Amino acid sequence: MTDQQPSPFERGTDGPKVIVAGVDGSESSLRAASYAGGLARRQNALLAVVYVQPLLPSGAALGAPVADTTEEIAESLAAEIRANAERVKDIWDVRWEFHTLRGDPYNGLVTAADDLKADAVVVGASESAGHRFIGSVAVRLVKAGRWPVTVVP
């Protein structure tokens, strides 16, 4: 009989218990949140919706889409998610929470996924041509190889 060590990814559960969905207000990120919500519902997992407010408007010079960094965007996203969750609460019950951080979207999602002990990360496909030069958040998450990452078009 051999003593087999579990891999670092294994959390000792069947299926994901925490699914992180990165949102930035784009159509693809909202589709990603909806897709992650369906996964969370079917797996009885916690859906952690994460919005990372970019800090540096200078990123726009590199072709990265940089939204307004006001709290209003985070509040608007949270309100939209709450309204959608409220609309389907009698049909489906999904446990969810909203997190907002400030900084680089990639590092923010990595921090959130690590802190929440995420089993999976779901993000929308990049809608920016500039990511050919600096790489999209989705590609960087996949390359990190720390969680299963689903990219929703």
C-alpha cells in the first residue's frame, strides 16, 4: 500500500465550494457572472463576484480598457447583481457575495481567489484589441495554473 499525497489543488471536497467570477461591467464579464451563477447553483457552491477597480488611468495609453475608478461603478455593479439575484430568487437559490478591490485586475482576482480559497475562476473574454500587447486577464489567469479558469465569450 502506498501513501499517496494529495495535490496542492485538492481541497478534500466533491466539486467546487467557492467559484470566483470577475466582473468589470463589460457584456462578457456579466455573461461570465451569469454562467458562474449557474455553476454555483448546480454545485451548491458560493458565488463570489469580484470587481477590481483599476487605479492607473495611464493603462489607457497602453491600450488597456480602464473604466472610471469611482465607487459608483462598484455600487452600480453590486446593485445590478442584487437585482438579478432578487429576480430569480423564487426559481433558484444561489449563495453569493460581492467583493470590490482596488488595483490591477489580474492581481486583484488572484488575491481574491487565494483569500476565498476558490476552487474555480470564471471571467469574460477580453473585449480590447490592446491585450495583444500586454495580455488579457483571462490568459494570465490560465497561465498562472492555480485554479480551473473558464473564459466566457
